[in-house]
Amino acid sequence: MTDYSPFAGRRVETMPPRLSRTIWTMRSAIGKEIMAGIYDVATGRELRITLGEQLLESQLSRAADAQLERRASDVQRILESKGWLLL
């Protein structure tokens, strides 16, 4: 009998997320910055909203960017209503 395992197949290398484009950057009255960007990841396209190095929100899409852009726009409007300014 051979040492068969279905998990011993070819290992897929993970690619690090790569920023495809920045959608917007906003600044608060005290100087903090939030950035929304679309990243290329191994499983598709991902919207990431970050405050400095802290990830606040992430949304994955395997289709077009429209869904990600709508969410970024929604978050932008919320932040604007709280006094954040678009850079």
C-alpha cells in the first residue's frame, strides 16, 4: 500500500496583496488618515479600508470592482458626515 494523501498535492504559493489603485484618502481634524484601496489578492480583488496600519474593513470580490467601489463610496459619505476631509 502506498502512502497516499489527498493533502500532499502541489502547494500553491500565496501571493502577497498588491495595491492596484487607491480609491480615496481622507484626513480627520486631528490628522489621522484613512485610505480605501483595491488590492489584487490570490482569490480575486479586495477592498481594504485602513487607518494607518490597522485594517478597518475588508471586502472580497471575484467579479468587477463596482461592488467594491460602491462600498468605498458609502464609507466615504459616512466619514464626510463626521467631519473627515477628502485629500
